[in-house]
Amino acid sequence: MMARAGLDKDPRDIAVMFDGVAKGYDRTNTVMTMGFDRRWRETTRQVLDASPGEKVLDLAAGTAVSTVEYARSGAWCVAADFSLEMLRGGADRGVPRVAADAFHLPFATDAFDAVTVSFGLRNMNDTVAALAEMRRVVRPGGRLVICEVSQPPLRPLRWLYRNTVLRGLPLITKPFSSNSEAYAYLAESMRDWHNQRTVAELIAKAGWREVEWLNLTFGVVALHRATNPD
Ligand SMILES: C[S@@+](CC[C@H](N)C(=O)[O-])C[C@H]1O[C@@H](n2cnc3c(N)ncnc32)[C@H](O)[C@@H]1O
């Protein structure tokens, strides 16, 4: 029986599940997103707006494919994740990689200028606690950028997306993935995740300010940006 996490998102199950999909993850991700993943990473880098001399934490970085993209800005970017197999998958990416649990980050208070999470937040069972821990490691005035699946605001499009694309995903990814059960969970977690406004509210609840969002690809994905007030 292949590992898949439940929608209660027990951190141990999530880590084991990602260990199980690490092999071939990047390729399956590109298939699953029909190649849009690359464009979403580029836009995340632009919104992150990091500059040389800054320190950026890419949390839930998986194989560090996103970290490499953000490092193009000239900032020092570190990939952190609690799946060692995902981190191993990024061994030749030339960025620092750290084993870390989002709820207990092994970094000093105010250590970073910015923190970013792409497609990882919805796997964290206590969203506000994770966002508050991210705020702890970001200096006052520093930034948060979250890239996550979302809900197209246009109702007919939302219906189509949820009932065709998301339902079909496990079938589409089956031939490419090392664990089709895990992709069933990932599709369910996408259907289950909040809309843009609710994510903004959770970010504010964790103490971040100036929260705003940008829809990408008709709102299938959203980028949330916020600032640490203190
Ligand atoms: C869907 S992958 C995204 C990887 C990468 N950010 C990307 O955009 O391709 C989600 C990642 O979140 C990580 N993750 C989930 N919960 C975590 C936690 N509590 N602490 C650290 N990493 C976590 C998983 O191990 C996995 O590598």
C-alpha cells in the first residue's frame, strides 16, 4: 500500500507521502500544471521582489525548484522542507537546503528579509500557527509571499475546474507519478482548500499586515503578499 495523507494533514503522514513522490516529482508537477508551474514561479519571484544582499526562506521548498528561481534575483535563498527525499531530489540545484518543520523553524527570530511558500501551505494542518512561525523568522518590515492553488472567482469556470480538472488529475498524473494515491490526496486537498479571501484572513490572523492577493491563470492559483509589522 502506497502512502497517502488524509485530509486531517497529520504532519508525519504528509512527510512520508512526499518522501514517496519525490522521485519524479518535478516532472509530474509540470504535467499536472500543464507547464504553468514555471510561469507561476517566475511571477512569484517578481512579487517577492528580493534583491542582492537579502536573505529569503523558501519554506516547503521540496526539490528546491522554486528556490533556484528566486535565487535568480541575487538574494541568498535557502530551501527548507521536512521531506528529506524531496530535499535530496534537489541535491544538484546549487542552493542551500535545510531539513525543517514549518511549525518549529530552526532559524533565529528576524533572520530573514522574506519568506515564501509555494504549494505547501495547504498541507499544513494549522495554517495560522505555521504563518505565525514564519512571521517570527522574518524581520520587521519583511515580506511574506504565498503561492497556492485557489478558486477561480468566475462561478462557471470554478464549477468546470473543480468538477473536471481536479477530478481528472489523479488519472492524468497516474502514468507519470511514483505514487498515484498521493496524487489523489493532492487533488482532494486542492478542492478542499480555501478561497482567496479566507487565505487573506488567515494571514492577517497570524499577525501579518497589508495583505493583498493576485490571481494567476483565472484564479486557479493565487499569490498572497503581506508585510510583518513588527
Ligand atoms: C506540493 S510540494 C511543493 C514543493 C515546492 N514548493 C514546489 O513549488 O514545487 C509541498 C511541500 O511541502 C512540504 N511540507 C508540507 N508540510 C510541511 C511542514 N509542516 N514543514 C515543512 N515542509 C512541509 C512537503 O514535504 C512538500 O515538499
